[in-house]
Amino acid sequence: MTGRLTAKQHVQKAAGHELGEVFDAIATAARQIARKIRFAGLSDVIGAAGAVNVQGEQQQKLDVFANEILTQELGKVRSVAAIVSEEDEEPVAFQHEGAKYVVIFDPLDGSSNIDVNVNVGTIVSVQEVAGDLQTALKQPGSKQIAACYVVYGPSTVLVVTTGAGVASFTLDEDDEFVRTADGMRMPEQGPYYSANEANASSWPPAYREYIAMLQRGELGGKAYSSRYIGSLVADFHRTLLKGGVFLYPPTAKTPRGKLRLLYEANPLAFIAEQAHGAATNGATRILDLMPEEIHERTALIVGSRREVDALQKAVLAAGDSL
Ligand code: AHG
Ligand code: MN
Ligand code: MN
């Protein structure tokens, strides 16, 4: 598709040359991950890698591949001081004198869906390293310089914000991410709620009552349907386009929430807010949470403002907040 801006050109225009280089590296890695996924069944990248990651989760071969590619491509960018990955216990620092960004990512999101040919993704957050790296990693999500995700599905789509709205790019037949939308806005209210209801019995009661209220059509008279893909990026992408709410409340197994603050909740919360949506942990705006450690988890409720505000009001009224 000619005449359309590429992801690198869009970011360069919006936020300068150096950040454009970071997103060029992310796009290069995403192209290779997309290709690996497309032909996964023909090569041996399906299945477990035989190791367990820092999360105590069975690493999939594609988790390892995606992590290696992103580390390799970002390691070539002089303005990247370090990376933090879901798959690595500690940050990986590069010898890049005066580099100003730390890039924090979930290289392959939705790993449980790889073997069944369902959408998976990559999620990335970019923070500035003003002083030392440890201080940079304790910044709230509101300080993010940029965020993006890639959803690998029937088409491969990259969605980006640098703080001036949300744009999407689609991988075209020339293997280039070309801009297909800009100034994206999440609908005020949506037709779907998205949650793993198998956990409902161990949610704080306010969350069960909230879902029941949506099912009864008591939020603005809207009737809701349920959609849950089990890949956060895919569930979020549908919410960005159609509206509604995604929620992963605290459960008995994950009382602090399952999703990771730095490389799942923060980048998606930044994109949601830039598209006039909202994101909370049930009590506090996600972007205001002060991280203590790089792999910490949080409850995540993200989506259209109408649904997220109603949830936060219900949870605070019940005193169920974390
Ligand atoms: P990851 O594959 O990076 O570990 O992330 C999986 C996450 C997220 O993608 C999804 O929303 C959630 O796990 C699904 O969890 P449940 O299977 O417990 O519903
Ligand atoms: Mn994930
Ligand atoms: Mn992952």
C-alpha cells in the first residue's frame, strides 16, 4: 500500500528520530515473530521449550524465540540502555553510553494459545532512564514515553501511542507496517465484557455483582455479550475497537492479580487512556501504581470509560479494593 506512513515514520514524526529507531527495531522483531508463528506448524516451534521462566510458568518455544529476537533487535539501538522481559529474571543492560530508554516487554502474550492457532501478541512499554536503571523501573506507568502491542492474527497489527493519540499499522504484502488508523477512540460503552468466569467464585463479591448487573442490562440499558480469548492482547484489541470491558480481578490463586504491571497492564492502560478509555486495579488508576519490583502483578480492569468507572465505584463501595 503506497503513500501510507510506516510505523517508524509515524513515531519519528510524533516523537523524534531516536524513538523512531526503537520502534523500527520492534517492527523488525515483530515481522520475524509473525513469520515464525505463521509457519509454526511446519517447524518445531510448537510446544514447550522444556524450561520454566521466572514466573514459574512452562516456557513455550515461541516465548523463547520472541524474547531472543526482541533482545537482539533492541540491543542494536544505541538509545536503548536496557531491556526488561517477562522471560528474564533480571534486566539486560547494553553498553550504550548515554542511552536514554529502557524497553520493557512481554515478548509473547497468550502463550497457552500458540498450539491451537489462536491470536497471540507482544506488548511493549518504553520508559526514560533519567538517572539509574533501578530508579527508572520504579516509575509509575504515567511516566511512559511510549507503548505498543502487536496482535498476530488473521492480519498482523501494531498499535502504538507516544502520548499523542493511538495509531494502528498493518503488516502489508511487502512486509511493511503501514498506518491503517490514527486518532483511534474506544467507544464510550461497548457490547462485551471479557473475563475468565471460571474464577468467578473466588473473585471479591463486588466483581460478581458487577457482572450480574451488566448481564441484567442495568448499565445504561445495554445488553452485554461475553467474549474471552485468553490472550490479553487479543481481548484488549477487540475492546479498543468495539468497546466494553476486560477484567482480570484478584482470585484465590492470584490474590494480587495475575497480569504483570510493567509489561502488560501499564502499556495497555496508556493506550486505553490515549483512546479515551480507562484502566484500574479496582481501586487505583493503573498508571498511578508505584511499582516495587519488575515482575509484580496487578488486577486489571480496562476498557470503555462507562464500564470501568462503574466497576471502580462498585468495588470501592463494597470496600473490596486490594
Ligand atoms: P502470557 O502468555 O504472556 O503469560 O500471558 C497470559 C495472560 C494473558 O494473555 C491472558 O489474559 C491471561 O494470561 C489468561 O489467563 P487465564 O488463562 O487464567 O484466563
Ligand atoms: Mn502476557
Ligand atoms: Mn508472555
